[in-house]
Amino acid sequence: MEGPAVQGRVFTIEKECTACNKCIEVCPVDMANRVYKSLDRKRKIAVNSKYCISCGACIKICDHNARDYTDDTEDFLWIWQWGILSISLSLHRPR
């Protein structure tokens, strides 16, 4: 799994990960990281998006730039805008 194959907001860039364990050490959630062997049999640490709370501690501590995040602000604003618009339209509908 190389590059941003993203399920959650925080993800691992596999080719940069050296499995130094710093991300695991600073993570406040026990199950938010999983250790595995890549196709080239090197040990790697991936984000377990099921448990990750996207606090960003692992991004700050990683000396290898192996952690990053997906900025979902645009998606959020789009959903929020259209949600508000649809609520507003339904409230002003003649009965």
C-alpha cells in the first residue's frame, strides 16, 4: 500500500516508513497503528483508520515524513453548504 491509499485522514507513506516506532510511542490510542511486512519484506507501521482519532501526534514526531493527512475541509464545506441549503429549502416550501 504505497502513497495516500487513504481510508482515514491520517495515513502512512509506506516507502518513507522505517518502522522506528516513534509514531506508536506518541499515539494516545493503543490500536491506531498496525505493524506489517511490506512486499519487499521490510517492517512497516500503518495507520489503523478504524481506531485513529486523527490527533496528528504521529505526523509531528515522524523524522522520515512517513505520516501525512488528507485535508477534507473542502468536502466538509460542500456537504455543510448543501445540507444547509436543502434544510432551508424544505423550511420555506409552501404547504
